[in-house]
Amino acid sequence: MTDIGHNNGPSLDDGNNPVRVRIIRIHINDWVASTRGFSLEQEGFFWRIHLLLYDRMGMLTDDDAYNARALSCDIRTYRRLKAQLISLGKLQLEDGQISHPRIVREIEQFVAEYRRRSVAAKAREDRRRDEIGDTSGEDQPDFGSTSAGLQVDVATISAGLRPELITLEAKLVNENNECTATTVTTDPPEPSCARAFPKPKPIEREDSPLPPNGGRRSKRVPVERATEIVEALAAYNTAAETLGFAKADKLTKARALRLRARLDEIGGLEAFRQALSALPRNRFLMGKIPPRAGQEPFRLDLERLLSTGSGMGDVLASLMDAAGAGEGVPLGPNGRAWAWWRADEAKIRSLDADYWRRAIAEARPNGVWPWWLLTAPPGHPECLVHPVVLDEMGLVAIYQGRISHG
């Protein structure tokens, strides 16, 4: 017998309709931190396999051909990216199953909450039925004994009324055939000021979620958050006036939203001030690097300082790293301090030769090795460039562990 579910319907979890995750929540800060240093290809693959894992309720059979088709990619690309993510600790492969600890944990929590709510809903409906009781068999009125006495001989009455009905019908036909129309005038009708339905007045209540005159209630930033945003803008303008940057005179809505988002990402106002303190040590951001021919000298402004998607990367994060590195540590044009790669050395070493070929082509070293993008120069003990690429391009012989070569 099928179990009775919510509202007297079939059970939601009866084996034929299994529990499935339909919507997932993404914590943006966690995602950005987890994929920092990923190539676009790696992050796209990581996202697609995330969705596939949620769709498969946390476990994915390690079948390269099937999974490559499910992700709409070439099987060779799938195998290469899968191996990279496993080596980086982003995916787990155990007993022929691919999984991710966080996805498994979230799905277990979802299933537990789903079943708890199903049990609670069924119990609530059972209590409601017990309180109301079964009224299907209670006293029902019986009209059988009285119906016979109340029945009327319709045929007898109809015979007496038929002549009158015929006369009335003829009269109605004659009235319908008479022309009762009036002459149509060419004068326009008088406009009417009356509304077909009067406009309802808004209900004004103290506990109403709407403003007194209707419409939407504006979303206000809490006072403490607004104060933090204003203080961050003031801190930037003070640094800009001292160091010669472009000042941000107006706190526009777009700037306020961007400042609030970046403050949330880096950890608040104090972290923002710490990043500002590292600005004098960055020659590029200070505008001390001579521009290329035909280009304007670089001048930092608030938008560039808050940027994350430009060629400079996450400027605030790099400045915070530089501030924590201490005085005398070299800084790159993007704000990264020397030895930035040490925190992610294992991840960087796992990158394949194709990645390094693309990275070197994009960085275009021209006399100076861009260590702020490609780790230490070739020949240096801390150089993490793939050995195959070093041999192909003869980079060790060129740079010999030095940042620049003649």
C-alpha cells in the first residue's frame, strides 16, 4: 500500500520519484578563493563538473567517455583537466567514484532537511484529520419520505397556462419588430468625468511593509555599513592627495556598491587601509614606470584600485600580500610581492606544459622576466615553470636565474 503524503497525496519519497537537488547556492567569496590561479579552461571545467555532481547527487562514476559527453568536451581534454583538478585537491577519486567533499556534505544536509520536512508535513496532516474526524458517515438528511407528498402534477398546471403563454409570446414578438430608434446626431457626446471603478486608496498601516503612499520600500544600507564605506572613500582620498593619485570627489551609487563589495571580499575597512599603506612600494601603481611609446603615464584612480578583472588582477589582494611581506621585498607592477608563489607551490607545479606555453606567450617577456606573473626566473631555485617548456625555449640559458638579461 502506498504511504499517504502531504495533503492526502502520494508520498514524495516513494522510490519512483527520488529526492533531487534543483537549486544550488554559490558563495562567491569561496568560489573566487577556491579557483584563484585557475586558467579560464580549468575554472570552466570545474564549474561544469560541479553542476554534474549536484545533478548526480554528489557521486559521479569515473567513466571518462560518458562524463566527457555529459560535459560536451573532448575526451582528451576531459582526462587532462580531471587529472589537474585531482592533483590540486579540487576533486576526489575513490573506489571508481568522483566526488567533492563540500558537495557531498551539502547534499546530505539537503536530503536530511527534505525528509525532516516531509515527516513533519505528514504528521501535521494526520493531526488535522484526527481533530476534524471522519464526517462521511454522520447523519445525512433523508428526503425520500417527504418527496412523494410534495410532488406536483406539472402536466395539469402546464395545460391551464399554455393559452396565456402563447398570447404573451406573440406580444413580445410584435414589440421586438417595432423600430424604436432615434435620429443619430453628429454632435460628439459629452465627455464623462466619472470612473467606471473608483481608484482604491492605499491602505496606510504602521506595520505595512510598503511606504505610506504605496510603491516599493527602498533598501537602505545599515548605518554602520554606510559609515564604513564613507571612511574607506576618505582613506583613499587622503592617500590620493598625498601620493598624487586621482581623487574620487563624489560617492556615487556605483562607487558605494563597488566599495561595499570589495570591503566584504578583503575583510573590511582595516584591510583596505593596510592595502593603501603598501601603495608607495609599488612603482607601477605610483606611476614611476615609464610608459610605452604613444601611451599616457599611468595614474591610479579608485576604479583601478578596486578592479579585479583587468590585466593587473586583484589589485587590493596583491597590495595586502605586499603589506604583509614587510619592507624591502620587491613588488611587481600588479602589486604582487616576491615569492608570492610559495603559498601555492604545489598547485603551480601541477600545471601542465600547455598552460605555461600560453602564460609565457601572454606575458611576452622582453628583456625582463615577469616574476610577478610566472614565478622566479628560469635558472633560479624557485622557478616553477614546467621543465619541458624550459628546455623547448632555452630559457635557463637566457636568464640564468636573473630577472633581466642582456
